[in-house]
Amino acid sequence: MVQKLGLVLAFALLLSACSPKLDWRTVQSSQEGYSALFPGKPEKIERKIPYQSQEIPQILEAVKIDDDIYSVSTIQLSKDQITLAPKLLEQLQGNLFGRAGVNIESAAALDASYQAANRQRLSTKDYFLEFKSTGAVEQSMRVRWITRITPDSGARIYQLSVLHTAPARVNAKQFFSEEAYSNFFDEFRPE
């Protein structure tokens, strides 16, 4: 009987180890200039976004785990496009804040920091958004933007986010402070 119980417990432990929630992996994205800790293998989508009559490359790496989508978006700007960075970032933020019915001053925020690849700690801000309800589902998001100058004098704008979709509203700031979400944000390392 004890042997059967031990076998059942061992089997349960093996199953939980195979759970996607526990399948954390470091993704090295040298082309986009970062490493990130994802809770599963992300899918990669490349596209060009039109902005001020230009085509700007954007790469999105994302993974869906249960009710959550973890994603890192990278917008690459050449040295000739670097002057677009502040307005482009403002537009990206404005789009999300607008969907949540807030602005950058009224959005729930928390001072944060990240570690660059050279181990330097830099300050940033995390925003916690609760989007307007569509009826059957509620959406919340934790999002962070980081702008880094590239070695060729261009820039990359990173958007890290976790989007949570579920039937019930959550307190975004409290919900996204859990370890599974904090790990994703804390382990992002841009060059």
C-alpha cells in the first residue's frame, strides 16, 4: 500500500513538472538584443508597422499559458529613424492607456528596475491596466516599456507585457505581483 502511494505521488510530481506553468526557459534573442525568461516556448511573429510614411520592423515573441499571454515586442529603429522614438513610444502607450480608459498620469504604476546585459541596474515603470469590459471576459495587463540605444546608434523599443483574460475582474496590481509574473519582468535582459 505504501509502495502504491509512493508511486502515485511520484507520478503526480512528474506530471506537475511537465506542466506548462513550470516550463520556464531562457530565450536568447540576439537579433532583437535581449534575453528573457518565458514560461513556455514562445512563437515569433515578424511584421512591419507603418509609421509616418515609413515601414518600421516589429518582432513579437509570445506564449499563451492558460489565461495569460506573455509577450515581448521589439521595435527596431535605424540611426536615421531614432528621432521617431519618443513619439512612437508615446503612441504605443497612448493606444494601451486609451483602451484602459486612463492616461500615463492616472494609470496604476509602480517604480521598477531592470538589469541590462552588462549587469547595470536601470529604473523603469510598470503599469497595471484593467481594460473596459466586453461582457463575458475581463482583461488586465502588466506592461513595461524600455528604450535602448543600439551599437549602430539606432534604438530598440521593448514592450514587455502579460495580458490576463478571464471571466472575473482581478486587481491588476495585486494579481501581477505574483512570482510567476514578476519572474517574467525581472529576468528580461536587454543589451
